[in-house]
Amino acid sequence: RERFDFGGRDVASWFPRHMAKGMRQMQSALRRADCLLERCHIPLSGRNPALKEALGIRPHVLVLNKMDLADPRRQPVSAGAGLGWAGLGAAVVAQGVPVPVSLQIVPLVARLVAESPRYHRAESSEFNILVIGVPNVGKSSLINSLRRLHLKKGKATTVGAEPGITKSVLTRIQVCEKPLMYLVDTPGVLPPKLGDVETGMKLALCGAIHDHMVGEDIMADYLLYTLNKQQQFRYVQRYGLGEPCDRIEAVLKSVALAQGRTQKVTVLTGTGNVNVTVLNHTAAAYEFLRDFRAGYLGRVTLD
């Protein structure tokens, strides 16, 4: 396929109400922030342009997550992730490179803050860092990782594999003693109006939007379209296909057979009800998405 047909889908329903409240809380918390730490899975579509107006001129660090799952042939996309609207003192760090992100962040933030004007916080010796990003991008995990590394303490904020775990701006969480540094976890926030359906679909594939809100079937079909477009054909061998396929029904059938995804249904016949076992295409679509997120279908950069 040269293009993907989204069937006139509307992404307005993909913006839960609690996100509007989260945006207001974040704007209030910005007044006490010395630096912004933004985390994202995909370098362009994975960023929220609605935060652009609120960022001001504070130092900004963009943390690219899951770089080990990114297509090395498309690394220039990640390298040019676009800190053009991030204000002064912008920097990019990537997870999956030889030096772990948790070791890079504290000295990098300290340097950026020291080199930038702090205005009403000029007399304060402590650093307040606001952690931002779309849902389910690993903000809480990053905070807990920094606490374990620098303070030798356990997790201070809840993490989960589903979007929407953090629903409010939490209190400050200390992550380092020297320099004295506090991070503030924030709820993942999507823009109230996504630029287009394709951007929303990319976010959904990365887990930023609940699968059921978009539809596992359309997500699986778009994933297949993307894999074929980028010539990522590892799914052919994984699911026992003879060759690359552009029909999602055929792929899901192979996924269901390979993963044993079946369900029992009742069929009405002339002689009574009969229970039969059929392939569960919805479960197969979920397995297809889960394999992609785990990296089993190859290293893919959606942007």
C-alpha cells in the first residue's frame, strides 16, 4: 500500500478529561522549575506541541527512550528530534547508548542550570526539575532509577505499563544530594487536538493511548503497513508466513495459529447449539502489537 486508509477516524475522543487538569497543574508548577526533563519514545510524534507555549526559556533536556529498539538506519531522525522550541540550554540524551541515561542527567542538568538565568530562584542552591512527556513514556521509572543510583533508595512514585498511572502533579522527589536536586513527576499529557490521525496512531503503537480507545484491529493493520513500508519483514519468519503480506487478516490468522489464540463460540444449527473453536483475531492483534513493543519484529522508528 502506498498510503493507509484511516477510515475517517476522529482522534478527539483519545484525549481523556484528566489530561486537561494535568496541563493546568504543570503550567502552575513551571514557575518553580529550573529545568525541564522531557522523555519520549518517538522523536517527533512523541512530543506534545501543546507544551511549547508554557516552556519559556528554561533549560530543556530531551531523553530519547528505547533507542535500542530504534532503526539504526533512521538514527538521523532521532538525532534531529527537534529542540528548536525547547528554549535556551537544550540538550538531547538517549537511552541505550554506552553511557546510561541515569549517569548523564544529573551533571548535564547541573551544567545547563548553572549556565542559564534563574530569575526569582537565583538565591536557591537546590534544583527543581519538572519531568514531562506523553503518557506511558517512563517518566516515573526514570525518577526511580535516579533515586536508586544517587541516593541508594527505592522507588518513590508508581510505575506501570499502561498510560495514565500518574494522574496529578506529585510532590517534589529528591534524587540527588550533591547537588541537591528534586524531580517532580507529572501526568502524561497528550495535546487536546492531535495534528492528524497518523500521529495519534504512532502514539498508540508506543502505548501512549489505551489500545481499546483506538482499536487493536486498526492499530495492527497500521503496524503491518508501517513494517512493510520500512521493509521490516521479521514478522514473516516469526509467524510462519511464506512471504511478506499486506492483508492484516492473513497475518492475524498466522499470529493466532502460532500463538494458540483461539476462543469457543456457540453456533446455532438446525439440530441445536454447537460449541466450536475459532481463531481469536482480537487476541492475535494484541499479540502482534505486544511483539512489536518488545522488539521481536525488528528495530523500527515510526517517524
